[in-house]
Amino acid sequence: MADVAAKAGVSRALVSIVFRNQPGASEETRERVLRIADEIGYRPDSAARLLARGRSRTLGVMFTVHQTFHTDLIEGIYPEAERLGYDVLLSAAAQGRSEAKAVEALLSHRCEALILLASDAEAPYLDELAHRTAAVSVGRRAPGAPVDFVHSAEGNGVRQAMDHLAELGHHRIVHIDGGRGPGSVERRRAYRAAMRRRGLESEVRVIPGDHTEQSGIETGRLLLAERDRGQPLPTAVLAGNDRSAMGLLMALTRVGVEVPRDLSVVGYDDSHLSHLMPIGLTTVRQDAVLMAEHAVRFAVERLENPEREPREAVLEPKLVVRGSSGPAPEGAA
């Protein structure tokens, strides 16, 4: 700003008036200052101005590398934050970089509030974090922690998927567990309840896994090895998420198992991955944009009213039927 003032032959205070679009400078002076600023490549540092006022107007987003649904959420976070006058800063948890380190990086960059995508944090850590900043947890609940939560009604989503498979005549339905992934406990519980409701307790089978393609690939290998030993394949698999479902599809189709003729596959999330396979994936859609909008609004509203009680937004998922699910094979028990 001092360089612009010197070259324009005016005071730094007058340059400040021009950049803040305040009265006090003639139109000729205003045009000269802006022209010179453009010539020397000066841009007002909005972040520095905000920090000088004690505000950064920046929301920090902690996400996990390789989780495709997080990409969908982030795409929804940016426009809502911009609409409310906030910038967004991202920090990733990855192999060798813990969630806590990702969070501390955001706080060190003066983020005013945090949006945690599928945080692994337990309630005590979230409690501590809530005393340092405004925080919103997306996709994972931590009852008792004083933070806002945004998630889908996992049980309803699984019920829709199980009803769909039951209507297609499936009885031998296997579930690939999501491990510690967001929503896994609720999805596992809802799967078991749906099987019991139909009198299929003897067919309940939860295969340990996580929210990765490798988990689906390993499940596929397990089921194929059992088939080679004379055990029948299940007629349908409800995967913990879309990535796991994609891994399963790859493992099955490579050896000639036809989906859905031989076996139906259902995912969860309706991430952008679900559209990329030659066989469109039947999956439970979580509305990433709506979840993102709620998360941003919760964060901003908590900044405006830090003493408000924690809130929870529970959004309804919706089954999206595509090509990976079909009638149970004839003669399947």
C-alpha cells in the first residue's frame, strides 16, 4: 500500500480510503490509485484486514484422504461458505498424519470454526475442542460432546436397501462391515434388525471390513474361495459404503460372476464413484450438498451465538436403484 501511495503521490491513508471504497477521494484520484495498483500487481490482503479486526472469517474443514464422499461434501461446503461470507481452508488426515495434527493445523491458521468430516475422535477430545472453537461433526455422532452434528438417518437408509432386496426375493444377504467408519455401527445394527424382521436370523452374516475398495476385494475373494469349496454364494451383498461395493464388484466380475444375475450388490453414500462402473451401482444416497449446507450454517450460527445448545440435523437418505441389483437367482433359498 505504501508503494502505491508513493507512486500515486498521495498518502497511504488516502490509498486505504480508495481500497475500502469509502468517501474522501476524488474520482480522478480513485482512478489513478486503482490504475497504479493494477500496474504494480497490488491486491488488498483481505485476510490481513480481517485478522487486524480479530476475525479471519475462515472455516476449517478436516477430511480424510481417499474418502470420495468427503470430496462430495467439500464441493457443497464451498458455495455455502462463500454465500455467508466465509473462506474455507482444508486439512487432511492421512496415513502418517493424524486427525489431531490436521485439526491443529487448521487452528494454527486462525480458522474461526471447524467442520469435521467423519471424525474418529471420541467425546472427550470433541469436548476439549469445543472449548477452543466452534465445531461441527459431519457423518459421525459422539453423544455427550458439546458440538453440533449433521448425519443421515443410517437405519432408514439400510431399511430401504433391505426392503428393496427382499422385494427382489433375496434371503441370503451378507453385510460387509464398515469397521470404525462413519455410520458403521448404525448400518450394521439396521442390517441385523432387517434380517430378524424377516425371520432370517440363520442367514445373518457380517463380514469384517472397512470403508475401502480393498475391503470389498477381500470379501469377494473370501466368497469365491467358499464357492470353490462347495458353499453357495450369497444372493446379495450390502456393502458398508460405495468404495467397498466397488471393490467387491471388481473382484467378482474379474472371475466371471455376473452382477446382478448371479449376485446383487448395494452400496451406501451415492458418491460420484457410483456412476463410474460399467454397472451402475445401486446405493443409498446421502445428500452431500444438504449435509454440507447444514454443517456450514451450524458453524456460522455457533460463532454468532456461542452459548446455544448443541444441535443435530438428521437428514433422510434415499435408495437409488441402478444396475447392480436384480431378482434373486432362480432356485436360491
